[in-house]
Amino acid sequence: MRVLLIYYTGTYHTRYLTEQVKARFVAKGCLVDTLEITCDAAPVKTDGYDLIGFSYPIYGFNSPRPFNRYVKTLTFHKGQRYFIYKNSGEVLAINNASSRWLIRYLHRFAMELQGEYHFVMPYNIHFPYARDFVRQILHYDQKLLDILFYDLAHGTGKAIPSRWYYDLAAFFVSIQKIGGDLNSFFYRVDETKCTHCGKCVRDCPERNIYEKNDRLRFHHHCDMCMRCSFHCPQNAIHIGFLEPWKVNGAYPFRELEADQSPLTPYITKDSKGFYKCFIAYFEQIDREHKRLFRE
């Protein structure tokens, strides 16, 4: 089977998730191609692929603007099978609405949805997640991958149900897609910290950062993916109005994968506040995993 994985990534969390998905397909003997969306990515030919996976980080309860823009450049074929594996830092029910545009668009080509899956990845904005919380998230992501591949093998996958008021609310929140363009007028670089390594210029998926007269400057077509501020080695980039919520420093996913120490649950039945939404999410994955694999 030939598989194509198309994804947009900001701080590389969706890239990491795609690597996990690809590894599972390869282990099953599939031929897998991946396409990471940037503003320079050329339209890929989808002919000959038996299955196409679409992945994106949820931005303000919607799929990202660069993701939508790129998918619109592609041509698909009647009967082609596809699945969605999206991710976010929280599991609020309004996130269920985020694939509404993609599913409607692919319906025009009479493509066949094989399943939609919402993975959790730690925040790259607002606040950093604790190590034990990230370990627990990765543990449940692996369980959800088990479920995803079971569904693909047995044809039992389905879309995540949304409600009209989630769709409506997400539509109105989608105005935030222009927020990065406006907020970028207030971006700046702390020259006392910046070493001019060029990482942010090279890595920006929208080519929004450039250097002129030995100073870093910003265009005004930012998608607020947070890649520049999250991965800056010197924590030198100020992100305008979002500066109080900035998170700097990548999570050590590979190191956490290799950690064989007992897993200490960060989310428990007694979790409160923001963390309470994860209780039902983890319980649902446990129930479905137990049902499918008779644990």
C-alpha cells in the first residue's frame, strides 16, 4: 500500500507525530511519502496513493491558514481514502469543529474518510507542560495510534462529531488567523541576546523573518506558529502581545520515550481547573483500547 502523509507543523510537534505514524506504516510494509507544508512547498501529485493522511496543529479551534491554503492547490480522486490526525494542547469540545473545512473540501472530490483522531501535544504557547504530564501525553498518544491503525485495518474509523454551535463559535474565532499579521508589527529581537545564528530566518515556514543591516526584521504574514520564539537558542525573540504567554525550549520527546522509570500519572480523577478536561479524554482512550485489544 502506498501512503502519503501531508502535514503542517509549527514547533515540530506535528512533525514528531507524523514520524510516529510513518514508522507504524513502514513496519507494516507500506511505502510512505511525507510532505511538510511550507510557503515554498510545490503541489504534490496524489495519483497512485491508496491512502492519504492529513495532519495539523489546531490553531484557535481551526486548521491553520497555511494548511488550508496548500490543500487547495491539490487535486484528489474519487474514492481515494483519507484520514485525519490532528493535535492540540487541550481537548476542549470546540476543537471537534477544527476539521469542518477540510472534510467539506475533500467531499467535493468524493473522497472516503477513514477516521479522524485528536492527539494531544504539549503547549508551545501559554505555559510549558511538566515532564510527567508530557510523559503521560506520549503514553496516551501511543494508545491512540494503536486505535487509529486498528480502525484503518478494519474500516471502523469515523469522524469526530461536532455540534453546530461549536462550528459557529470556531468560525467566529477564525478571525484570529489575521492576528499574526497584525501582531508581527510588534515583534522585535533582543540584540543583547541574539547571536545572529540565522536559525529563525532559515526555519520560518512562512519566510516571515529576514535580516537587514545586521538586524533581524519581520514581514507581516505570520501564522503565529511560535517556531521562532519556541526554538530560539537565546530566547531573544519578543512576540508582541503574546510575550507574557511565550514558551521557550523544545520538549525532549526522544528522551522521554526512552525513560523506563515508572510513569507517574499527572492527570488523575482529582485533577481540577484546566487539567480536568483530560480526565474524560484519557478514560475514553483507555476504554476503547481495552475494548479493541481485550486487555
